Amino acid sequence: QVQLVESGGGLVQPGGSLRLSCAASGDIFRINVMGWYRQAPGKQRELVAGINSDGSTDYADSVKGRFTISRDNAKNTVYLQMNSLKLADTAVYYCNADVGWGEDYWGQGTQVTVSS
């Protein structure tokens, strides 16, 4: 089992920044990939960014150049630095841990609202 706890969401104006954190506990040695997903009202959940165990990263086209995913292995924490936020970034953001074999885990989600 892997437990994930997100934090760092909130209300921000367009052009502003936020940093999300995802702290993992439990069987963290099983984690292959960690990612951030988001789900806006009426839309499907989508991948925002992912980071592999070797440190390689991947981003949705809509956030490239604005968001950065990183991990602190000593703290078992993954971060999502979000800059130049847009109205369209408003969503509930979820942390995901993929342990392979079709098994993954989700955090409870954190709300990010971009509004003037």
C-alpha cells in the first residue's frame, strides 16, 4: 500500500504561482512513476506531469514551460511548481503513484483556483 497526501492548493490570480506537494508513505520502494493529474468540472481527469524513478519527466503540452515536476527522495515528496497560471488551470489536482502491474494509488486531491 502507498499513501499520498497532497497540499499547496489555493486561490491565485492569473499569472501567479503555486507549488503543490505530494508526500508518499508506505511501500514507497514499489513506486515507479509519480505524477500529477487534474480534473476540471465536467472534464475528464488528465495527466499534467510525471516523473520516473530515473528522474526523467514528461508534461502535458498545455503546461510545458510553465510547470515543473520534481522529487525529493529524502523526503519522499514530489512537487509541482506552477508558474504563469491561467484560468484554464483551475481544477482539482491529484497525485498518483504507479507501482506497476496495473496498480496505482491516488491522493485525495487539492483544489487550485485561478481567478481574478
